[in-house]
Amino acid sequence: MIKKIPTRIFVFFLFLVMVGNFMQAQQRFPKPEFETGYVQPSPTTPEPRSIALEYFDVAVLLAVLSLASWLAIRKRSRRGLLWISIFSLVYFGFYRDGCICSIGAIQNVALSIFDPTYAISITALLFFLLPLLFALFFGRTFCAAACPLGAIQDLLVIHPISLPSWIRKTLGFIPVIYLGLAVLLAATGSDFIICRYDPFVGIFRMDGPFLMIFLGITFLLLGMFYARPYCRVFCPYGVLLSWMSKFSKWHMTITPSACIKCKLCKDSCPFDTIEKPVEQEYRIPEVSRKNLRRFILYIGLIPLLTLLGGWIGSRSHIYLSRVHPDVYLAELIITNPELKEDEANLDIQAFLEAGKSFEQLVEEAVVIRSKFKKGGWALGGFIGLVLGITLMNQVVFRRREDYEPHKGDCFSCGRCMDYCPVERPLRGK
Amino acid sequence: MNQETKIKLTYRVAVVSGIFCGVVALLLLLNFWHMKQHEPLESATIKALVSRLAEEPNNDELKQEIRSFDLLARKAYFTSRWQIKTGTYLLLFGGILLAISLKIYTDLRARIGQPEEITEELLKARANAQYWLLLTGGLVLGLALTAAYLSNDFLKEYQQMAVNEVPAEVSSDVEVIEVFPSEQQASKTDPVQETEPSTPLTTEGQPGTQEAVSIEQSVSESAQPVSESAQPVSASIVYGIEDFKKNHSTFRGYLGQGVSFHKNIPVQWNGTSGENIKWKVAFSRPGYNSPVIWGDKLFISGGDSQARVVACYNRHTGQLLWESEVKDIPGSPASPPRVTDDTGLAAPTMSVDGHRVYAIFATGDIIAFDLEGKKVWGRNLGVPNNHYGHSSSLLVWENRVVVQYDTNTKGRMLALSTVTGETLWDVDRSVHISWASPTLIELDGKMQVVTSSDPYVSGYDLETGAELWKVEAMMGEVAPSIAFDDGVVFATNEYARLIAVKPEPGAGFIWEDDEYLAEVASPVAYKGLLYIATSYGVLVCYDAKTGEKYWEKEFNEGFYSSPMIADGNLYIIDMGGITHILKADKTGTIIGEPELGEGGFALPAFADGVIYLRGTEHLYCIGE
């Protein structure tokens, strides 16, 4: 009982931090009515930086990724990775206010592809590409040491629990949906939901909407027992990193030499990404035949699921498109025409004062909705395709002799290296 | 320090930092609660003092007291903010200490234990994963599909509704409510059969001279591709400038500039009691357009979803001479477009030139009747993409009907032949939708059509439609037309600005102002003074040359109707139906505020000794 007191105190503290932030949000000084054209700065977007400093950020990211890859693969230093991640948390998190980040850069890239009028900055593009490139060669060293969102969760892992693999696989489907939605909404110019619902940016900035702070605190609390919940259940960039990392040429290994199958590393990983050896009995003829039948079934299901998903996605374009402010506003005025007279409705008043006609708004909303119809096909098809491939992978058994990290899911944090009894004597421990 | 001591130390640090965080958080909560209970910025004392100040505006002692209280409240507010901020940082510091100590504590206590037996059987786990993946995928897709079928496409419904609205049965009955006093009892009659234009005010003029502005020409049928029922008209009577000055023939009178040349205009009446009301009639269809006059005849138009009509009255008696329905126009929509109630289908004021009367509606139908009510020609300019409804009035001059047709689709201005309706010129304008009306100005002996839109105030050659000049000045939904006086154009719009500009290429603003801006009412300029009427009931007079404000007067009701100058006075009717009559000079002395007894949005039409007003229900003839 006494042993649990610190944990409880910590939970209480986090709750109070949440309350404290909520109070700050409530106590904001009333916004003055400026008549001089002064534009109230947005509290959720940091000040723009000079180009030189933006390039400096890219250089820092490159350095962090290089160092992290070296520490994970060559140096095999968990401590080194930990300190680099603390640096990233301070620099990319608290100093750079969590922006720009590679996770949010997905949206900039998506928008730049589908909106010819939007020019993506070279910084955003590099922030998007560099971690993927490193993942392709060295695994997810970005998650290990360069991502401030990962770092803040990683530092608060207190007592991680292990979940059955079917729950992990099912939860692992959520980031795919989130990624698809984020790309669709960014590509249609509707919203940058990754940034809007970034749970930790409010903590980095010591300010933010109540929902943001609430989500951040919730994830941190949850992360004490279910390690890095955002990374594992929501992070859309993690999906891309995982795909890249699966093909990584030099991924970190648990042991520097031969695995003695002591199973210690399995307990060391708070993320359940270490896979045990696949034994011969899974290759017995009966099992293999059953798996083969399922494999063929799932292969056949992939195009069907893709088409079905695409069709359902396209049918969903009406409500999906309501995320776009113009569609939302047009439908709001159509369904509640009396709101035009409501001076308290700032959305409508801003629209009326902008001088744009309602018919114009409706026409634009119709065009946006048609984009969502096409985008719905892509989103649904993507979800169906990933579902089909994930199912197919469940009946594929690859021979594995040793305990190995799952190349796609492993964050390359290096905890397992410290636990490895083969490693310890080599380091003189 | 041994392991046990380290564990104890980190444990104690964790407990102390936890308690510290708890205390700070508690203080923060107390502070928050206190602030909620006594919000300094919402101090009841200050509110009470401020309301007292309204009664005693010159009480300096009270002002000082308010300032002291306000300062105190602000100090309390910012002190509280400081406390919250400091407390949050303390909480953060304590939290970090707690996290570090807890982390070290748990790490020190961690021991490499016996590895647990891995009990999860791989095949079973994979089978479970497939099951749950299929279930989750199915659930997601199923929910998406259900939501899709439950979602209404309001945009599509809205667009279909706008297209498919079917008009009800057409009715053209007109009821004359009352006419008093009358020489001839008003009754519904057949159209008056007249062979000559009803124009006692006709003056002579010669074709080709400057005085001759309305010239009838012989037209052969083959030359009229767009004239549906145009009849060849022989050159007959020519009307000159004096005729147009004597007849209130268009929106805002002569040239559309808002200045009348008529005298002895009444300044006192009462629509309810009948004081100085010569007659009043109810019109058949609603419309916000203003009456226009030629000779003995007065014209208004009206329209609803059932029909659009043009009505002609004997202006002396109020007798309805004829009322003709606007129909059989090629390209006319089966049902009228969706318009707002405050604009309607018949907002544009007609124009009359002594031979024909011209009307345009929100359907895009433009039509010409002769003065006996017989349709001469009609065409549809394309249903205007206008979310309120088309409201730009027509302007007729020199055989041209000028149409400002700025819609959401594109900006456009046309001149049609008064005789046949054929297009004489049609220019695209790089402007947004507008509701203002064209105004004529004369410069160097040539007539220009001047328009105000977002973003340009521009001048066009009446003859060719060539753009002569433009100035970027407006923004938003532009409804006020321009004013003109002494070679200077004045334009305004709410959320934009009020400007004075020379109508010439590259001209900058002579002056500009943004204190009082009109939303709907057009400004009027007269004898070096400029008058602006706002929709929130303020009437302002500026020096037209310098922009210096001479006076401002605030009234209870706002103005949608525009000010007009007649007989040296300014007339403007507010939305409540009160006509404010002021001296059109630097004093702005109020001469009278007669009531109509019903709301008023249209402009008055003037003739010698009388004023015609269209209320929301009735048309009035007022004269002493």
C-alpha cells in the first residue's frame, strides 16, 4: 500500500496540472475590441522563424537522427538514446513549441500535392522525409530519440503492462484510419487535425485549449501503464515509419552476438515489440494447409475490401465534408437561416462581412463536397487495403530462430540492449 | 550511498515533492474559486457607478471614484493572473521533481526477475487477431455506411429547391382599397386606350442637337433579333432634357442623381389621419421599387412567386389605368429564383422615357411596355445568381436602357435598345456582385454611366460601353449608388469607406472617411454638400469638397431608402415610414417629420406640388 503512494501522488499531481491549465484557459483576459486593424495573434501557432533558423532546425534534426542511429546500431547505448531524447524534448518540444514536427508535416505534404496554390516549405518537406529515410536504413530511430511527443511519453513510463497481441493488432488499425483521415482533410484544405488534436503541444507551450491539455494529461497518465499510447494507438506518422522500418537495412538488434533465448529482453520492452522465435510446429502440414487456404482467401479479399472500403468512403463524403468550414457554414445557414441575424454567431457574421455571397458559398461547398467524394474513395480504399494486408499477414509465419524486435513496431529505444545478458559482459558489467 | 539509502531518499523526495504539488495545486484551486466568486472585472460596484454616471455625466468626483475602483479591479485581476502563472510554474517544477524521483525510485527497486513463461499461443493469438481485425474493420465500415445513409445532403436539396420551385396559379386581380378625395372615383378599368403618348410636359427638340436625348428611330423587323414583339415605331416625338427634368422618370429622378427640380413640395402630411393625402391605393403585388412618372402617369412594378406585373396609375386620381403581367419571355425561368424577403422579386425601380416604360425583375426578365400597357419587347438576361435578389435599377437615356448586372457569376453591364431590346453593348466587369444602380453624369458634354461595385467605382461611355476610368475603393456587398456634384463622384459602402474622387483615369481620392457609411441608401450631393444616410438611422452632412462634417442627426429608425433633394429640402423616409424633411444646407434644420403610417423603403417621386410615396402596403399621393 505504502509503495503505491508515490504513484498515486503523481496521478494526483497530473490531475491538478490539468485543472491548473483549465483555470488558465478560463481566466484569459477579455479580448479587447481593437479598431485599428490589429490582428489578434493566434495562441496555438508559434511565431514564424527566420529561414536561417528553420534550416538550423533541419540541421538539428539531421544531427539527432544521425546520432540516434549511431547510438542505437553501432554504440548500442540506451543511455545515449535517453539523453538525446531529452534533448529533443527540450529543443523540438519546449523550445520549438512542438512545431514544426514530422508528424504534422504529413498534412503539409498532402496539401501541397493536392492544392497547386499551396507551396510547401523545404523545411516541412525535409522534416517529413528525413525520418522516413532514416527509418528505411536504420529503423525508427526518430521515435527513439528525435520525436518530442515520443520522448515525453517515454520518460513517464512507470509500470508498463503487456497487452495480448490481438488487442495490439486491433489497436494498431486506428493509426491507419487516422492517417487516412488526416491526409484527406489536409488534401481538401479542410483542417490539419493532427495539429489540432496534438495532445502534447499544449504542454510544450504551457498554453492551449482545454481539450488539448486534457488529451495531453490523459495520454501521460495512460502512458504510465500503457507505454507511449499516442505512438502506438494514434500516431499517423508511425504508420509510415513502420512501413519504412520493415525494410530497414540496419535495424538495431537485441543482442550483439548469438541469442541465448533467455527471454529477459521480452520483459524489458514496454511496447511489446519483441517477437519470440517461431517454432517448427507451426510448419506442420495441417497447420500450413489451413494457413494457405486462409492466405488465398485474404489475397482474394484484398481487392474486394479495397473496393468495398472505397465505395463506403465515397458514400461517406457528405458527413466527412462537413469538417470543411465552408461546407459546415453553408449547411448551417441552409438549415438555420435565422442564424444570419444572430450577431453572436461569429462564423456567420464573419462570412457576411467578408462580402462573399451565399450562392457563391454554396457553390464552393458543392465543389469541396465533390472533392470529398473522390477523396472518400481513396480513404475507404486505403483502409480496406490495409485491413486486407494486415489480415493476410496474420497467416504468414516467418521462420525465426531468436528473440527479435518487430522491425515495424520497434521504436529502437534500446531498453532491451541493456537487459541482454550477452551484452552486459561485453560492456564489462 | 548504498542502494537502500538511495531508495529511501528518492522515496522521500517523491513524497515531499508530491505534497508540495498538492499544496500548490490546492492554492491554485482556491485562487480559481475565489476569482469565480468575485470576478474583479465584473464588479457590481463599478457597474452601479457607471450607470450613475450616465445620469450625472458631469460629476467629476464620480468619474474619479470609478477610475479608482477600476484600477483596483485591474490590480486584483492581474495579481490573480500572476499567482496562477507562478503557481503553474511551481507545479511544473514540483511535477518534474516528482517524475524524476519516482523514475529513479522505480528503477532502483527494479530487479531482474525470473522470466515469465510465455503463455500466449501464437496460432491462437493470430486467429484472435484476425477475428478482431475483421470485426473492427467491419464495424468501422458499417458505422461509416450507416452514417452515410443518415446524412442529408442539404447543399443538393438547397440547389434543387431553388430550381424546382413551381409557381402557383397566376392571379392578376388588383384591389383598390380606397381613394380620397377624387375627382373620378377610382375603379378597376380596362387599360386606357390612347394613341399618343400621354405627355403634357413635352417640349420641342431637334434630332441631333444636344437637347435631344431620346430619339425614336424607324426600325425594321429584320434588324431586331432579340425583339420578340417589337413593333416598328416611327420617329415621332422627341423628348429633351427639360422633359426629363420635369418627369421623375427613373430611380432617384433626373439622371439618377437624387435631385428633383420640382417646387412646392409638401412638408406635412399624415398617412393615418389622411391629412394632405390626395389619394392612396393598395397595389396588387409587393415590391421595393420606387414610383416613376411621365406626364399624368405613374408606374410601379410588383412581383411575387405567382406573377410579376407593371402597373400604371393616373397620378392625379390614383386610378389604375392598366396593369400588365410580365410573361411570355423566352428564357424566363419556370419559377422565380430564391430571394430574400427584404429584397423581393421587384426591387429595381423602372425607368420611363415618354414612349415606353422599362422594368426588370429578379428573374432576369427585362421588359418594355408602351405607355398604354402593351408589351413592346421582352427578354431574359439570364437568371441572376444573386443571393438576395437583383435590385439594380434601370437607367434610360438616348435610346439606351442601361442595366448594371453584377451577379455572383460575373460582373456585367449592358445597354439595350429602348426600341427593340437588342443589345447595343455588353461589357464584362472585373467586379463582384453588387446591388447598386447606375448613375449618369455629364462631363465635357458627354454622358457617362458611373457604377459602384466591389472593388471598383467606374465610369463607362454611354455610347460604346468603353470603360473610361475606375478607382479601387469599395468592398463588401455594395448597394449604395454614387452621388455626383460639381465634377466629383462620391461613393460609399458599409465596411468600406466614403470617398470623393474625380471621374478620370488614375485619379486618387480627393478625400475619404470611414466614420459613417451607408449600407443601402445612396448618398446625394447638392450645392457643395454631401448627405449620407446609414441603416442605423444616422443622417450626416459633409462638405463635398473637403469632407468636413457639418452635422449628424440620429433618428430612431434606420434608412434603406435614399435621400432626395427637392425644393431646397432633403427628403428621406425611414424604415418606420417617417419622412424626415430637413433644410439641405449646413444647418440641417428639421422642417417636418410627417408619418406615413406604414413602413417605407422606396424613394419618393416628385411632381410640382405633390410627392408620391410607396409604403409597404399602399401608394400615396401627397399634396396640400
